[in-house]
Amino acid sequence: MKSLIGIIGAGPAGCALACFLKEKNIDCIVFDEQQTPDIIVGESLTPAIIPLLRRLKIENRVAEVSQLKQGAGIRHNNGNRVNFRFRHFGKKYPDYSYNIPRPKFDGIMRERAKELGVRFINCRARVETSINDSNRDIQLTDETIAQAGLTRDQQPSLLVDASGRTRLFSKALKIPYTRGTRNDVSYFAHYENFECPSVSTGQVILTVLESGWSWQIPLKDRISVGVVLNKTAAKHYGKSSEERLENIINTDALLAKDGEKRQRISPVKSYQNYQLISEKGYGKGWVLLGDAFGFVDPMLSPGVHMSMTSAELLEKFVFNKSSPTTKDFDKYCDEYKKWYYAWEYLVQFFYNGRMLSMGEVRTKIQNNSALFSIPKLVEPYVSRVLTLLMSGIKTRSKLNQKILFHSSQQVANDPDRIAAHTIHSSLDNIKHGMLEKKDVIANNIKKTA
């Protein structure tokens, strides 16, 4: 494919695709609004992304501004905690990743694309449905074409929607989508003097809350702290994003202790819609990329990996041919959906309480089982499988998924333990009187629940 490709969005997905296209001498332009917030969700990477950073020759640059990350941990207010440490998997995948300052990471991606000769159009791209062109469902507006220095006859042969959660094409074309079962919202900010009780370098800590969960991501000079909970439940913690985040921290024993001396050094950001995928990924003259196609829950940090992987998949199935067919686009969409549903499947083991329950049993086996007992012999293998699933390296492995499912049924089979570790998405677990805000009344919480 040698025609001009128009990419709308200069995040990790759009810039990665632009770099891959330049490697193939395919002409492309990237529309960039240049409106990068101070902080952006998606601040932790998986080991599976490292080969892509190396392919783009930017790992060293990313490492300079980022915090090395060697694993993750899950903890509960009942005192239970499970730690996961990444492992080598062949020569391709290392036993580490990075926690990244997203604005700087995105800047590195843009810089690399420019080095390769990608042309950026610094404007907000606008599109409209095509009425008189049977070869297009959607096209750039005349104003946007002029800003790109093109004429109507020079309209890009293919438009790529890399607009992220803005979902520019899907909204314009009214494409149906499928949402997950949860209805959550997150609030997060950057802090100084907020402890992150890591047991390995850069370990990301996930904490089970009374209603929802939280993250603590160690960055190079600060800590990213966020909470995820049901939208309706969030309203009972205050009127503003700032009030809600601070009140949730103050009323959770672990977070309050970690953040006792905290100083917030950024605005509080809010994100919604954590599980969504468009039912159609391409059409006449257009294709969806990264978050614009679908995004999963951020619990295991798959976001940036998914975005850059989508660019690699599109290059592999569509741009490796001079004249790609609908079958090639179908292959791209099918592969992306496989990634999406694999992450969604894994995330459910966190929400249903089995991942933490399995980890607790694993610790007991390590400490108490006889040296050559079956549990002692099997435990390292199951732990390796779980780590490979969480790292993005073997997330799509059907064998590993089956091992996770069957081992969780056998090992995490205590209903009381599982119930205690389940991540709730309702008001049922908000304790009466746990907040001191005047606009939060225990009776009102009870009625709403």
C-alpha cells in the first residue's frame, strides 16, 4: 500500500503505526491536537511491550525518565497480600518493565516518529460522513484537508482513527459497541510523600477497597495514586473529584497510613468507561486503532501495550500487502479482539476474588507443604503461568488460561475467602458513617443501595 495514510491521534498507537509505516516507506501524516494533559492514565507498562520499544529504538530514552518495574502486588485490608515478580521468558522478553510519566513517554514516541520523517499536522482533525463517494464511509472535512496542505483529490486513501477514548469515527458513524458488566469511574493524581510498600523495585500495588480498588504506581520522583469504583458509589464520597479521591484515601486504613504525610502535586483526573469495544473495526476507507477500537480495565496495566500491539497487528495484516483485502482487515480485527477478550478474561480473576485467594494459598503451600508433596511440586508451575499471563507475554495462551481456570477451581475453593476478596461494584460495602462529609448521610446510602 503506497498511498497516503492519514492517522488521527498522536498517542502511542498513532505514533507507533506511523513509525512502522515509515519503515516500509509508506507515506503518512499524523494529526496532532497538541493538547497533552499534565498526567494521563496508563502509567505502567508490561514486559511484553519491551520488544516494541526496542524495535523503535527508544527503550533507553524511556528508561531515562521512568521507574524500573519488576512486578506487582495485591493486598487486602484483612492483612493478606500477594506479590508477583516478572520472569524471563526466552531472549525476547525480559523480567522487567517500566512505570512511565505518560506525557514524557508520549513525547518520546512523537520525537521518534519525527526522526523517521513522519509529518505531523498540528490541528484537530475533523471528519464527516461521505455522501457522494461510494468508496468512503468517512472523510476529512475541507477545513482539515486545507490545514494539512492537501486538496480534495489528495484525501488520504485510508484514515486511521487513533483518537483514543474520543472514538472519533465510531461516534460519527454511530458504530454499535459492547460494554463490560461494570460501571466504574476512576480518580487519580500524583503525590509526594505517599508511601508505596513495594517488595521489589518499582512494584505496583493494588489494594482491595470496601467498594472498588486502588493503585499505587511508583514513578521516578512521585507516586501515582488512583481509585476505581462504581459511579453511583463515588457520589457518596463528595461532590468533586478532589473530594472523592481524598475521602476514599482517608477512609481506607491502608491508603490512609501510606498517605499520612502526602502532598498532592497534580490536578485530580477522572476517567470512565473501562470495558468497551466497537462491534465494527473497519469500513470503506477507514480503520480503528488502539483505544479507538476497544479498551479494557486498567487493573493489570494493559493499555499502552494494547495500543502499540494494535499498531503492530495492523502493520502485519494490512500494510504488508500492496492491495489489502477485506480478509486482511478481518484478520487484524480478529487478532485485536482476541487480545481484548484475553485481558478481559484475566481481569475477571481479580474482580471475582480468585487471584488474591490463589496467591494466599500459594504462600501457604510455599511455607507449610512437605518438600515433595504434589502441591509443593505444582505450585512453581502455576505461579509461572500466572506471571506470564499478567505480564502480557502469554496472556492469549489458551493452555495458560485453562491452567488458571482449573487451578483456581481446585485451589481457591473456599467461598468465604473468595467472597472476602471480591471487588464489589455497588454501594453494599460502603460502611455507614465512614465519611464525615455533611452531604453524605448513612440513611441515604442505605436507600440508594
